[in-house]
Amino acid sequence: MIRTEIRKGFYLDSVALMRAARSIAELPGIEDAGMMIGTPANKEILREAGLLDEAGAQAGPGDLVIALRARNPAAAAAAMTQARHLLDQPRRSEDSDATWQPRTLRAALRQMPDANFALISVPGDFAAAEARSALRRGLNVMIFSDNVPFAQEVALKCEARDRGLLVMGPDCGTAIVGGVPLAFANSVPRGEVGIIGASGTGIQEVSCLIANGGRGISHAIGTGGRDLSVEIGGITTLAAIDLLDNDATTQHIILISKPPAPDVAKHVLARAGKSAKPFTVCLIGGKPETELPANVRFASTLAEAAEAVLGRKIGTYQGALPKSTNARQIRGLFCGGTLCSEAQLILQRSGLHVVSNAPIRGTGGLDTKGDAQILIDLGDDKFTRGRPHPMIEPATRDAPLAEALVDKTVGVVMLDVILGWGIHPDPAGHLVRALNTWSEARPAIVASVIGTEADPQVRSSQVRKLTDAGIIVAPSNANATEIALKCVR
Amino acid sequence: MRPVTSVSMWGAHAQRFCECHASARVVAVFARSFHVEAGADFVCIGDLSIGRGPLNAIVDSAGWAWVAGNLGAVGTEARIGNGMIECGRISLVTAAASSWLPPPWPRNPERETLTVRLDDLEHLACEKAPVEGIARLALSGAAGLPVSVLARVAGPRIARLRDWIGSQLIRPTCDPAPHDLVGLGPGLTPSGDDLLCGALVALYAIGEIALARELYAVIGEAARFATSPLSAACLKAAAEGQGSEPLHETIVALLANQSVARPLEAVARIGHTSGWDALAGAVLVLRTFAAMSGQVSKPVRPSAI
């Protein structure tokens, strides 16, 4: 039996029409199907194909004819329903993948009207407009984009606060919401630890150390690096504390940040003090000047923050160390900015002179004169402008690594190997291949692998590749720094 | 706030559309473009991916993000005037848009080298052109193609067009142009129309403007009732020698004995079959042109008397 339907003045792009017709033709009980503009020539084709009935013959050249031939009325009715559904779903672009993906927020909401969360990843100049549009549609927002003007961030966060919504970011690289890893995040078990972090790799390191220590994460909320500035006043941090404080699953809250503005720190700590839940505050590079409330404890490193939750020390590297040489410099080449900061802090505490392109308090800039330990954040804008982030493309680290390997003053090279969603599928493999091209004697290499067994790259597999290549792998970035320190002492 | 952005470049027909109409209606909304209709005229407004062409008005990527987020539904009224298109919640400034014009056609193309280039192109088309349209049928015949009603219907019609163009180029007659490809085939613009557009543009490329007009006199009349208004508007532009930029670039490359690899990639991205179908129409003309002896004198066309 033939069934046709006419859509008056209906335009759909060619690819979508073809795909829809194919998918209808493949339905059970359907012998053939076509979707064509109802021109006289096309009606002739449909008639010859046995797909045109009297109703379909009425179509005009500006109309779309949906035509099918079925074995029975039930199959015809089901196929026509499916055809209507395909034609009425939001339009796909001409070159879209087989799976329809919305190109606009509006289209996404048409497809998923119950959504309450939008992840914005567009060039920085346009991120604020998209984020504002999402907020006005009642969505919480994660802004992955960087280079969003500061004034726009302030305005967005104020608007979100007024609407009772959350703006994570800008430059929010990591989050885990309701067990779902977003952007660069790891597969960690669900649990009772909530994390609020201004830093992506800080959240990754702490959540992985906790996961590898047998506990889980309720939510990890990124705030963006400027949230604790005077101008923003920790709007997102405070909103995140409210959320986690009211979340029945969350039993312990960890706050990770660079040292905040003193007044903002006071405010945030006061809010934490009102909670009945224990807090661990990890401010890389500085301890709060205000007295900590009774339920808040301070952790100076990411590893200490994880230990506070686990209630025990994280294991340390127990293997052999390379023979000491005259080369005394540590050269750190980090993908993670917070991991670079943590390493600076630990080296500073050991009385070493440290320089970095991303210096924390007490560290000099790269132009500082004299012997120094050099720690580079390769995720810094200077390295990533026009190039992929080293977490996505590990080859970005190859040139600085080669430079470190030939430098006779370098006694140990420190690296982070970060795993997780959105990250290169085999960063350890790339690193080993890069080192295999090196035939000369090289300095010791100490690495930490940030990830879990459940990550796409599988932590143990990545660790094995590194250890097989003679790289020392420490269980945490903090411990890797301590090992590096031992190597040059 | 009403988002405002600018049209950065537009084709001659898009520009004329805004000069001739004060109001219009959105008739189609896609992910990267939307179509506005007034009378029998169309303008396609979209991001850079729609490419340059006579009916296209291009908004840069940044501006398109605004447009896409605020565009109204099909049926939304558009107001045109004062260097602006106001459509739903969006305003598009057209005052500073630069005009797109097709590149000039090469002079005195070598027919021998053109034949070689066309051979290469047809070989490529056998591998790459989609089977759903009529490009492969037109370029290399039905061999190897799945048996389909479209192929059965379109084959003789393409042959009639080829014969007519051949006879008119070599020895003009009073035979009327065939018009039965109009409105034939799948797609937003039917494959038969795309092929005719390509043929019309190619006739301009080889200087056969009078023949292009003669062909359009017939198919333009047929298009009034035998195809969609959008497709009719594309045929009208082609009858003035204007098609999509990739089509022009491919024809130029063929006539200038240059590689067609790059423009061909862009042709392949036009719709699912439209780019290839238009190119097949152009090749149909160019093949006939290349096969003509260089010494053939140009008789006066009967229609020009």
C-alpha cells in the first residue's frame, strides 16, 4: 500500500532529506520510500517508483512529498509517524555527522527541554553572550572558554547570583557534576567528597588521589581562576559552597585555589565556618591570614588536601634513585598550572631559588638572574596561543623537553602526565617515543601520572610505559617534586 | 537587546533582493543559514560555510553566532530598508557589504588540454560524486550505477540536452531547448535544475551568452510551474552567468589548464549532490566545446535574427 503526505512550502536541506528517506525505507515492513519536492518531474519519478497516490499527486513544486510503500497499514502508519518525527526535529547542517548535534543553544533546548546545564566552549569574545543566553534560559553554565573579559565575568556572575544559578569559569577546564566528568576530568567513583576548585588540574589531582585512595567524589565544581578576586568576591565559590553544603551526599568539602584576596578569603572562610561539614582549604602558595573556623583545616599542597579526606598519608615512591651528578638543576615541564605551582611551593620550602613563567609568591620570573630551579607551565597562554594545549597534544612539550635534555646543568626533569576525558589518548606513549629518539645520556626523569584506572588511557598502563622507559613515577605530583629534590641533592 | 551584526559580502542577486523588496518572509531555517523569500526572489543568509554565490549574503562566523541564537522561526517577517534587514530579533546591516563577483573567464582556452582535464575530472567524478544525484549519470553514463527510477528517467533527458547543446554550438537550429530536466530529482534544488545551472554558467564561460539566453528562455518559463521557487531563483542567476564560487573556480581551472583539486573539494561540499550536479552540467557544455574543431566558424543563431 502507498501512503503519502504533503508538507506545504517545506524546505529541508538535501542531506537531511536523503537521510530521512533512507532511514524510513529501512524500517520494517517498508518496501520503498522517498522524500522529494513535488515538482511534476519528481511526481513522475515517484509514480514510476510506485510511490505516488492521489493525495501525493496534489503536491505543488514548492511542497515536500513524503511517500512510502508499505506491506501493511500498521507499517505504513509507523513509518509515517517516524518520518514526521525526523522532519520536525531541529534541522541539521549539511555536513553534520550521522548523529544530530545541535548548533545553537536554542536547538539544544528544543531537543532536551529539561536540561539545566550548558557547557560553553566558543572563542572568548563570544562566550559571555552565549553564557548570558543560557542563564536567561534558566541554565547553570560552565564556561570552558578563556580570554573572557573580566568585566563580563563580573556581570555574568552577578546575574547568575540574582537568578540563583551557577557560572563555572571562565577558563573552567574541569568539573564533575553528578558523576559526569566535564571537559578535562577523570573517571572517578561517586562518593561523599565535594571539591570546589579555581584550578582544573588541581581538581584533577585531588579527585584522582582520592579515587585511587578508595574514596569518591560527589561533585567537583570549577570556579575559574579569578573568582576569588576583590571584584568578583567569590560569587561562584560561595554559591558552590551553598550547593555542596545543602547536598546530602557531600560529607567533606575541599576548596582549592591560589591565595585569594584577603577580604574575599575572610568572607569565604566565614561561610565555610557556618557549615556543619568539615572543610579542607588548599591555597597553593599562601595560608589565609584570618583565623580558620573550627571545621576548616588548611592543606598546603594538593596531596595534603587529599590526605585530609583519606585520613592517611598517600604512598610515596620507594624505588631506587639515580646516581647523583654535578648537574643540580630541576627543570619542570608541566601541562598543569596548579601542579607547577605546587612544585614551586615544595621547592621553595626546601630553601631553593625557583623561577617560573607562572610564578607563585616567592618565585622569581624567568628573567631572574642566578642559579635557579626552572619550572615551566606549558599550559600558559604563551605556549598555547594558536597551538593545542599540551594535555591535548603532548608534542607541544617535545621542544622544551629536548632543550632540557641537552642542558648539562639539568640534573632532573620533572613532568606531569595527565589523563582523563578530552585528553590525548596516550600521553605516556608519546613521551616514551620522544625519549626513544634520544641516544645520548640524559638527566633523570621524574613524573607523576594524574588519572585513574577507569580513565580512557588507564593509569596503570600509562605508568607501565613510563617505568619501562626508565622514568621514575611517583604517586603524586608533590612526591614527584620531593623525588626530584632528592635527585639533585 | 536586539542583536546587530553585518553582512560582510553578498552576491548580485542578494543585493538586488534588498534593493527591490521592502518586506519578505523567512521560508527556511538551517543550522548555518536561513532563506528569505519575496515574490519569486530569494536570498540565502548564512555563515562563511554557505560560500560565495549570487543569492548568498555572508555573515562572518562571529556574527553568525549572534544570528543563530536569535533567529526566528519559518514564517517570520523581514523588513528591508535603510541598509538593514530586520528579521525577528535580529538586525543585519547590509550597508557595508562588499559585492561578490565571479572571477573573469580565461580567454582562448586550449581545447586539447581542456579535453585532458575533463578526462581527469570525469575519472574523479566516477569515484567521488554521490550516486544519489545525476552527476555520475551525466559524466560517465549509467554503467556501474545502481538501477534507479531517477537514472532511467534522467538518462534520456540528459542525452537530449547534450545533443541540443552540441547541435546549437556547431550548427544552430530552430529546435527548442529541452526543458524536461527542470524540477527533476532529489534535493532542496532538484538535481536537474542544478545540472542546468552548471550548463548555463559554462555557456557564459565559453562566450556562448546568446545560447545561454536561448536555453533559459525555455527552462525559465518551465521553472515557473515545474520547480521550487528557490530553484527557479538559482536558474535565473545562472542565466546571468552566475553560480556558486566553487563552480566558477572549477570551470576557470579547467579552461586555464590548472588543477581542479582544490575547487573540486569545495564543489563537493555544496549540498549533498548539488555541487556535483552543477559541475556535471558545466562539463557537459565544456566537453562539447572541447570536441568542436577550432576552425568551426560561428554561424549566426536563428534566434538572433
